[in-house]
Amino acid sequence: MEQHYKFNKWEFDENGTNTIDGSFFLEVIGAWERDFHDRYSPFFSNYLFSNASTMILVKNCFILEPNEDCGMELINGNVDLDTNLTIDSHSKRHTIYAVGSRLDEDEPMYLIIDENMVDGMVILKYIPDSDNEDIGEDIPVPSERIKSKLF
């Protein structure tokens, strides 16, 4: 299951606030999550796909260390957490692979960078965990690291 969402990235400032209506980008994502759940109930989106430019907008909504980034890269067109973790272990940068869902902070929303996507486009997907392992146990960013305007 997937749903595509469009937005004008130029309407958001460097902190993720919409300069026209004052909404916060995380609030927009939360509205998309609600829409996804309304369309595909009882399922919730657990993956957010965007290009690197949009992922920087997501990153700017959080208080992160200078060496932290958001979103894992696709490996040969696939989500591959194990390979991303291996790459991360050899890097000076640290990657935030998921954040807490706007609907349920205890549920992870995995952040995926897909460079084939255009600016101003986000795809939310529900992808079942086929391995039945809890890969998101320590991954969601705590709410106190979100800059402002939680709903």
C-alpha cells in the first residue's frame, strides 16, 4: 500500500515552518499519515520515501548533532537496513533511520531516500515486517529532540 503526497518545498523555511500558513512540516506529515490510515485502515504507514532535498527538510525539524543525517539510502533500489548500518559503522556521520510516527510515537516511520523522486513529493507506504524482528527498537527520535510545534 502506498500513497503519494505533493507539497511546495519552497513554502518551508530552514526550520521546517511553512512561511504562508505557519504549519510545521511534521504536522503536514502527520496529516498525510492520518489520510493514509483513513484510506487503508486498519493499516498505518511505516515508511516515508523522498529525495535527499526533502529529507533535509525533515532533518531540519529536529535538534540533531552536526554529524547526524536523516534517511537511509536505497541499495540497488531496495530498502536494506543491514547494509546501511554497515556503511554507517564506517562513517563519521550518524544516520537517523526512523522517527516516531506522528500518530503513535512508539511506532517507527522509516525514512528512505530515493533519488529518483522529484522535489515536493513524498510517498508513504505500509510495508509489513517480513522478518518479524523489531528493527526499530532504538530507532525513533525522542519527542524532546523535535524543534517545535508538536501537535
